[in-house]
Amino acid sequence: MTVEDIPASASPGGPAGRTAAVIPAAGRGIRLGPGAPKALRALNGTPMLIHAVRAMAASRYVALVVVVAPSDGAGEVKAMLDAYEHALPERTEFLVVPGGDTRQESVKLGLDVLPDDVRVVLVHDAARPLVPVDTVDSVIEAVRGGAPAVVPALPLADTVKQVEPRTDGTPEPVVATPERALLRAVQTPQGFDRAVLTHAHETVPAAGEGATDCAGMVERLGKPVVVVPGHEEAFKVTRPLDLVLAEAVLARRRANDGF
Ligand code: C5P
């Protein structure tokens, strides 16, 4: 099914309810070095967060995007969204809420403001600004098709070793080599039946730094989580080299759509 063929039930008030995207964007992004919070860094002159919001709003299914801003930066993020209104579809509604100390807490604060008619929820990292709309749509379609939780994922290029971590600078001993063919690198947006995700956030405790992955919380409830194909352009902008790659992807796209 293409986005042009979305049935009437995808519209607001349809039997499947509305779809909303929650974007946790409250992290400091220290691995990118000092400066503005990661989500507010520019990529080709446009804040990373705006790219991420635009990527969610590009899906015809997504009626509402909730941005979870740094706790002291909600006003700034709201002003930024207003400034880029021209680059965002009119059909989409936007909300900004202040975030918490961990990603898990920030996602929960975003879920708390969803209207009652939202039945499908995407959770998308602001740090993955370039996810293509086809990936977003395939996650949503899998949830609408009945899966309680869906993650986009890719096979791994690297072999992965499990180690016994050392912090004293001595070589870390390898303890296992999981079979690479059984592993997947998981991306976002992750998609959920709203009730399942809300239940997970109400029952799974926020131990330590909290969950870095909402699907993992749903797994802990014993609910099935399924994988759909991810996309190489949905990579996470984490280190300085990722900014170079993201700008290269955007330069290639700019030739096509002018953004
Ligand atoms: O730090 P990391 O890259 O794992 O963060 C993943 C996502 O979670 C980012 O989009 C970040 O802004 C968000 N986050 C958040 N609130 C926090 C920590 C991280 O919204 N307290």
C-alpha cells in the first residue's frame, strides 16, 4: 500500500484512531562534543530536530507530533517549530512538552499529553533526523495490522563480541560471540499500540539511566515485538563523523526536493 492509498480509516476519528509521534529530544548529546543540545544542532542550516519532526509529519498517517524538549528549552523549541511552520505539513498538529532526566522519563511525559483518540504511537529519536517516510509508514502499517510493538531494524555488518568491561585500561576479555545472523541493529521510529506502550511505561521501573528503547520495555511485559526492515539513512547522529554523513545525505536529497 502506498501513502496515496491510505483507507478512510486512517483519517482522524476512523476505527483505527489517530497516529501520533513522540520525539524525545531532551538529551544533551555530549558525545557530539560541547555546544547546544544535540537535537538543536543544525544540519545543512536546519536544526536536527526540525528534520526529525518533518520526517514524522511526512507520513500521511501521522496526525500529531509531540516534541519532548530539554526541560529548560520548551519555549525555544516551540519558537523553532513556529519558525519552520512553512516547512511542515498543515495537516499535522504539533505540541511541545518539557522533558525529564532520562529518555524513558521524557517519553512518558510525551505520552501523558496524547489525546484520547490516539491509538497508534511512534517513538522517534530526534537523533535520527533522516529516516525515510517509507520506513515510517511500514512501522505504522505493521501496528495497524495488529502487532502490539514494531521496530525497524537492519542486519549487522560487524561481528559483535560480548566482553567483560574494564575501566582500568587493561584489554577487555571476550566472553562470547553471538551469531551475527541472529542479530539486528534497531532504529526508530518504533511503533506501538498505544495501550501497550502506556502500560509498559506505567509498570516497567525506571532503573538507573532508564530504558534506551521502548520496545525493550514491551518485551519485559511478555508482549511480542516484531521487526520490519530499517533503512541505512535512519542512522543515529551520535558522533562528529555522523554529522558529516548526515550532511552528505541531505546534499543528495536537496537535489531532489529542495529542502
Ligand atoms: O543519548 P541518546 O542518543 O541515547 O538519546 C536518544 C534520544 O533520547 C535523543 O533524541 C535524546 O534527545 C532523547 N533524550 C531525552 N531525554 C533525556 C535523554 C535523552 O529526550 N533525558
